[in-house]
Amino acid sequence: MKLLGKNINKQTKKESKEKMPLNKKYLRNGSYSTLLIVIFVAIVVVINMIVGKLPSKYTQIDISDQQLYSIGDETKKVLNNLDKDVTIYQIAQSGSEDETISNLLQKYADESKHVKVELKDPVVSPKFVSEYTSDQVSSNSLIVVCGDRNKVVNYNDMYESTMDYNTYSYQTTGFDGEGQITSAIAYVTTENLPVLYTLEGHGEKELDSTIKEDIEKANMEIKTLNLISEGSVPDDAACLLIDSPSSDISEDEKTALLDYLENGGKAMVFSDYTESTLTNFAAVLENYGVKAADGIVFEGDNQHYGMQMPYYLLPTVNSTDASSETASSGYYIIMPYAQGIQKLDDVRDTVTVEDILTTSDSAYSKTNLQSETLEKEDGDVEGPFALGVSIKEDVGDGKKTQIIYYSSSYIMDSQMNQLVSGGNEKLVTESLNSMVSTEETTTVSIPSKSLEVSYLTISDYDASFWKICTIGLIPGIFLVAGFVIWFKRRKA
């Protein structure tokens, strides 16, 4: 028994010795795996630290439909031209920041080294806001500061709301954060702000609220002008706006307008069809080589009108200094009840007239508006026509006269603008900015980003084409295919 026990012990020790090298191999492999895991984790941590230091524009992708967290080319241009330090204070309690606004502000800070963003908690710093304004400032409002200049951007101005009469509650319909912030930056970094005068005293239309807000957001001061009492256009006028007078200007007012323009003045003019004779008003335009044709323009080409009404014109947008961005973006422009703009032959060689909006060759101006037919008749004026023009003239001493003329004030109507998803608004503000912006003054006008469903604008031709496809062509294809399959099976 003792001998047997000794043999068993020897055998066990022998087996243990044989297993020892195998355990060392496992241990060695396990050490390598652990080392690789540690190295991998270290690499991931280092990469995360590096990515965390990168600007958000490289690490965050804006997948929202309206690009709520992105800044556009116009904002980038303003930021890249900054040569002054700007601080944007977000007024909110810590932990209660509006995420959309905070993310947008970070884009500004990432884009320019001159922009700094700080959170100011009103609980921690209760007197901070009173240093800049005596008004009540709501949570998540902004205070933009540059030197001695500052501007408050109220939270309610960044979010647009409308009343839903079905639920009798306000619904958020738009986000104007970028437009308001960029406008505030331009305001605090510019000392000389342009003044826009609007002519009054002749039954002119009031500026549409949307256009008026765009002008104010572009940091233009709006003042009214009565030429009868003033006698002349003020020297500080950056531009004069004439919005569709229904009665004529006087001879003295015509002289004052021509004096202003012939000395390098700038004017944006809108007109509408009227049965009244506006001799002096027309003479101002004729002095620069254009006049309005009789009647109202109708389109004979259904690719250039909408709403099944040939006088709801969808003109071609040509690329000019006043319309290049609108033209390149592919927006539709809708202009109902427009007059055709005709160019005169007897105009000075120094005057250049460039078409902004044009009809098709099939357009005509209907002079008999009591006619029972929409078709072209004898006496109607042959097209094509311009519906918007840019007029320029060098007058010496480095001065240049500039007039932008649109032959329908309905281009500024909010309802018309909604039909083309903001195209009209974009064109009007771009045209105005092209005249007012100088090296000393910078105007910006960035439209609000709609949170509502955008309208799909199509011409009557496209509407008819898709109607034929959906009602006739597509069902017809399925019907023929079904008949062929039935016939093959029956024959088989």
C-alpha cells in the first residue's frame, strides 16, 4: 500500500510538472490580450479628447429639415469680416438653456475667433442685465456687446408664433435665431446705420409687416418723407422707397426726385395698375428709360403662370447685382396684376437698364380689363415684357444713380410670398440690400427658418402634366400590364 501511494504521488508530481509549461503559455497570451485592450482603450480616450477639442462644425451634423443648428453663407461672410471682438451673453439659469440657441451660438464661436459666448445666470448675477437695458428680459434672451454698443435679442423674437384658432393656442411656426443674432452682430460693429425714407402723401401703400421687419432686421432705420413739406430728399437718405402711389406727385416733387437721383441717389420703386393718370410719376421713370405698358400682363405660356390664372405670373429670374442669390437658389417669384415694363429708345447713353424679371415671349398686356375673355385680343400689347429692372447711371465724382423698379407691389404681399415659400421676400430684400450696402455700412437680411410645411409651387403646365400622369398614364400602364398578364394566362 505504501509503495502504491508513493507511485501515485510521483505520478501526480510528474503530471503537474508536465502541465506547468502550458499554464505559462496561457498566462503569456492573456497578458498580450490585456495589453492590447489597454492600448485600445487608451487610443479611444485620446481620440475622444482630440475630437472634444475640435469645433462643433466638424463634429456635429445638422440633420434638421430647416438647418436650425447651422449658419448660412451670409452669416459666415459677416463673421469672416469681423475685426472687432463681440461677446454674446445668453441670459438663462444654469441647466435651463435653450438647446437650439446654445448649439447655434457655438457655431458662431467656432466660425470666428472674434466671437465669444458666455452664459449669464440671472440668479448668480442679478444686476447684469440692468447694465445694458431697463426692460424685462425673458429667459434665454441674448445680449450682444461690442465695445460701447450693445443690442438685446429677445427670446420671443427668435421664435415666431401664430394663433391656432382650432385650439386657441399659439403654435411655434418659425425660428429666426440666425437672422436676429447676425443682425445684432452687424448692428454693434457698425456705427453708421443707413436710413430708408418712404415717400408719403400720394395714397402709397403701407409696407407689408413682413418686409418691414426684414428692413428693420437689416439694421435700416425707416423714416417717412413728405416732399411737399421737406422740399428735397434729406442728405442722410441711403435709399428712397416709393410704394405704389395711387395719385400723382406734383411738379415740384418731380423736380426734387430728379435732383436727388441725378446726384447719385438710390430709389426702389413699385407701381400698380391704376386708371388714374400719373404723369409726373411716369416722367421720373421715363427720364431713366422705362415706362409701364397699358393694361395688365397675361401669360400665354402656362409654364409661366400659376393658380390657373394667367395674370398670376411666374417670371424668369435673371442673375443681376440685385437678384443673383435669388436666381441661383431656384426660388419661384409670383407677381399678380403686374404691368409690363417697356424700354425707351430715346434715353441717355450713360443709362443702363438690366432685366431682373422677364415674361415669356407669349405674354401680352390686356388693355381692356372689362373683356369677357382672357385670350389675346386686338388692341392688346405684344410681349415679352420685363416685370422688374435695375437701372444705373454714372453721374461723375464717383457717384452712381441706382433705381430698382418692380411693376407690381403685390410682390411684397405676405400671402403671395407664402405661395412661393419666401421667394418674393428674398428677392425684395436682396434688391434693397444691393443698393444700401456700402463699405461703411453692412446690411444683412436672413429670413426666418420656417417650422411649417413648405408650399410646393409649380406652374400650370407642370400641374397639368402630373395630373395626366396620376389620373391617366400611371393607371393606364397598370391596366395594360394587367390585361397582358391575363391574356398570357388565358392563352396558356
